[in-house]
Amino acid sequence: EVQQLRERQQRYGPAECSGEERVAYLQSVAARLESLEHHCWLREREVQQTLEKTQRMADFELSVEKQKMQLVLQVKNNEIERFRMELDVLLQQLHSLTCAPAAPPLASSP
């Protein structure tokens, strides 16, 4: 890359520039390019870290919501189970009432 910059500077640079000036110019361009590449690398790393942090936060929030929903589901399942037990008791009582021998009529007093 530096060699290409040197060649371009020699082809397109001002004719009155000395070789030392051109080399100094190309070195400054190369240094600037290196600085820009480093800045770009830092920015990409920052973006990657931000993405990873965001993903971790989203995963954590999803996990918390799943736990909440599991608790809600467990509470509902418990309610259903209590209802079933109450219903079974009522059905047993109904069954015992329908299967019991009929009670004799009450004697009326004179």
C-alpha cells in the first residue's frame, strides 16, 4: 500500500517536490492511513461489544420472562388441580346421593 502511494505521488505529485519531500509526504499519508485503519478497528470492536452486550441483555430479559410465565403457568395448573379435586368431591357426593336408598317418607302426626 505504501509503495502504491509512493508511485502515485511520483506520477501525480508536483514536479518541484524533491524526493525527500515526496517520501515525507507519503510517510505522512501512510501514517494517516494507519491511524484511520486503527480508528476503524476500534469502532468495529466497540460496535461488536455493544452488539454482544445487547444480545446478553436480551437473553437475560427473555430468561426472566420465561421464568415469570412458568410461574404463572404453575399457579394456573395448581388452580386447575384444586378445581378438579373439588369437582371430584362434588361428583362423589352427587353419586352417593343418587345411589343411596330412598329414605322412607316422614310419618305425619295426627
